[in-house]
Amino acid sequence: MPKNWRGDIAFSDNMAIFRGHVGDNKRHSHWASQITIALDGEIEFESASGLMRSQAVYFASKTEHRLLSGFVCSIYFDPMFDAIPKTLKEKTRDGCAPLCREDLPDALGAITKNTDLTALVNSPPFNLTDLTSSSNARLQNVIQEVKTKLSEGVDVDRDYLAQLVHLSPTRFSHWFVEQTGVPLRSYKKWLKLRVAMDALLEGISPMNAAMLAGFSDLTHMSREFSDSFGLTYLDAQRAWEHVRKN
């Protein structure tokens, strides 16, 4: 396995995409669901089912896994964005589903090494602004408030959000999980990592990016990034810089 990740990165409100060569990483899990597609041959990966190879793979939210080799395109879906086809979920065992290209939605099955990733993340069905499948206006207001405050450098707490929807803090925690399937703390961590990565790619220093995203310090951000993605934020920066230079 090459030590360094090399590739391109693109973001939207609903998803993040990495395309390039798999580098050194550890077993990890994240609240985003993930589809990884081999762009040259097959992917080699580890999951609870052991060492496997396939043309593509789906990892459900919070599934521990590790990519071992391949030139790949990995798509990370926001946990509130229900874009994973039911047919893929039905193939899942222990949170993992090895796939053929033919199993993928058309928009993903058509991805190549030359696909414009920015155009892809901004195209239907990936450019939806409503990440929840619920029509519950209260939930949508809460999610929007969390995002808005984070963009302003404010990490809102549970008590503040509970007041917005006229619930007690304890009831709010249960309500949020009932509505989304994701604890508020975990969803906020995903959003904070997204804010930090956006800042890093814009050239903001790691320390300032950590502060902007609401982490207590750089060490905190680094630990959360590594636990969630299996690689460090420096690996991601180097991958992005490699593409910009070439």
C-alpha cells in the first residue's frame, strides 16, 4: 500500500467525494454511508467479514472498515441524505455489501477517472437541499440552525436546540434520534469535520480550521478526523495539493 493518498476531492451539502489512489489508513467508521468504486480493476478492503475484493463496495453508517488498495472513487453521503438505493441496502451483511458495477445507480456506475466531480456533486439527484426524508418542519429547522451556527463558528448545544422546538433537553435527544436515526452529537461531529475540511482546502491554517469548526483544539480535530476517515487531515491536504500541482 502506498503511504500517501493521491487524488481529487469535491464537496456539496449532501456528499463528499474522493477519487484517487488509496494510501495508508487504519480501520475506522463514520456516520456517513459510503460507496467506493474501483476505477481500475478491483478494490481490496477489510470489514467484519474479512478481507475481500470487488468492483465496488457499500459500507453502511458506522460500519468499521479499511481500504487496502486500488484506484478508487469513494462517495460519502450525509447521514440525513437518504440517497442509497434500497436494493443496495438489501445486499448488506454486517454493514458491508460487495458490489458489481451493474449494481450501482446509473450516475455512480458511470464514474470514470475523467468524470467532473464538481459537476457530479451538483447534479440531480445529489444536489437536493432537503437532506431529510421527513416532512417534519421542526427537524429541518433544527438541522439548518446547526449548520448556520457552525458556519458562524458557533457550536450550539442541546439545550439551545431543545428550546427551538419546545422540548426538554432529554426529550429532545430522544426525539432527534427517533427522527433521524443519528444522535445529535454524532451528526454535529460529521458537520464539524466538513466545516474543517472546507476551511483546510481553502488554505486556512489547521489550527484556525479547528477553531472555526468548533473543535477544542488541533489535537481534538486531528483525532476525530483520523477516527472518522482512517487517515489524517494532513493526508487529505496532501492529496488535494498533489492534484492542484499536476
